Amino acid sequence: MPAAPSPADELDEFLASVEKRAFKRALYAVRDEEAALDIVQDSMIRLVTSYADRPAAEWPMLFQRILSNATLDWFRRQKVRNAVFHTMSDLEATVSGDGDGDVDLLEILAVEALGTEGAEETANRGEVLRIIEEEIQNLPARQREAFLMRYWEELDVAETAAAMGCSEGSVKTHCSRAVAALAKALKGRGIGL
């Protein structure tokens, strides 16, 4: 009979299971691959250092909350950094202009083909996914966060509210508005859902 996995093994398995979705969520929020990786890594480290002794059933909610807070912290740091560099024009030369900020999310999102499909169907599906991702990025931050937690992370309303630090009613409002905005935007682009 195989031995039961150790708590450390369970934590490793949990982190491996949430890594890609967490990266995608952070990337949607900050739109910078390196920053998104940093946010996810920081979140994982915080979970391991502060909450590894908690029951495994609590880890998903704790991790979502930590990830949300790490993302907000990143935005706060960016706001301060941008204010400092904006007011100190002599430091403009130190700000690198190398990154264009554009991220091809289709390279990140692994699209699984359902059954066998031809090249045309694959291309069409890829284009639809690109448009949907673009429209998700255009959502206001709180709507995007609620939408991704509910429909990407598959958290329920209570879990999403706890992770976002708001009421369940706010989550429902954000999700409703996000779905309505996406439906309208996609219909305007000739995509019916």
C-alpha cells in the first residue's frame, strides 16, 4: 500500500495545479509577463511561508486572496514609481523603453482541440479566442477580476467575494456587468454566444 502524501507534497501538488491559471489571471490584470510571474511567485511564497500548516481545503481561498492582494500591491508600487519618475524628469533616461507592453495571450493560453478539426476551424477558433481575450482585457479591473474568478477559476460567489474583499452582491453586480459588456462587445464584432 503506498504511503499517504506528505503535507509538503500536497502543497506542491496544489501550487502546481493553480500555477497556470494564477499566471493567466495576473497577466490579465497587469499586462506584463515578468510582473505577472513575480506576482504569482510572491503569492506562492506567501502561501507556503504563512499558511502551509492550514488544512489543504483552505489553500484555494487563501491563495486567491493572496494573489489579489499581491496584484493590488503591484499596482500601488507602480503608481508610486510612476509618480516618482514623472516628477523627477532628470531620471527619465533611466527608464527603459525596451518593452512594448504587448502580450500575445494565445501563446500563453494552451488551446486544446476538441476532437479532430481542420486548419480552418482551428484558425477560426483561435481568432474568436483572441477577440474574447481582447474584450476581457477591456473590462474595468473589478469586473475583469470577478469574471475571471467566477468563470475561469470557477470559484463560487462567496469564495469570489472573500478573495476580492467585497460583498457577494458586489461580485454578482461585477459579473453581471462583465457578462453584459462582453456579450455586447462580441455581438458588435459578429460573434454570437
